[in-house]
Amino acid sequence: MLMAYRSLTIDNIKIMKILAVDDDRDIVDVIQIILEDEGYEVSTLTSGIDVLSAIASIRPDLILLDVMLGGIDGRDICRQIKTHEIFKNIPVVMISASHNLQSLLRLPDSPNDFIAKPFDIDSLVKTVKAQLAA
């Protein structure tokens, strides 16, 4: 299920939009609470099926993407994003409890960064800020 919100502009400052994709509803809820508290607009998906159409409608500034999405490999979705002419410049941060993706960060069409589960709140926020500033 997709939950999207309209982009906001406050005092001519664009609110950055983040799409969080994880098949664990609790994880996306926690990510949403943490990042909205930091001032970001967060949309969530609990399935990897409609990620590309969600990106097209939401136009996120950053994507947080779980590696395993109920039978769909998030790394394949990341490759689709990174080879898509319109979406390829959107930073993708992969999230995983069982895969160390650090070695993949140097490969073509790879994620921009990686966060291991369970993640530390400060680490999540720091990674998001760094990717949005890049």
C-alpha cells in the first residue's frame, strides 16, 4: 500500500521527499516517524511491485530500499532505478539485515549507500542527510 503526501514548501524552502520501501510495516513506520521528525516528507511502500510507478508519481529526492521485499530482490529494483533515464540520479540507500552491500557500492548501477538493520537512528539520519547533500 502506497502512502503519499503532497510536496510542501515552507518559506521558499523545499521539503525533501523520501520514499521508504520495506515489506515490514513496522520498519517503514519507524523510518517515517524518525525522518518526518527531521523535517522530511516520507512516503512508504510495503511491496516492491509498484516501486517504479511510485517513484514516477512521488518524485522522491531519496529512496530507502530494503534488499528482500517478499520474494522480490531490492538489488534488482535498484538496478532498474539506476538504469532508468529519468530516475537514475535519485540516490538509493539499500537497507538489509542479512546482506553486507558495502562491496556492491563500487559497481555500476549500484546503490549510493547501505544501512545495516537494525539501524541506529543517528546513522539513518546522518546517511539520509549525506545523500541528500551530495
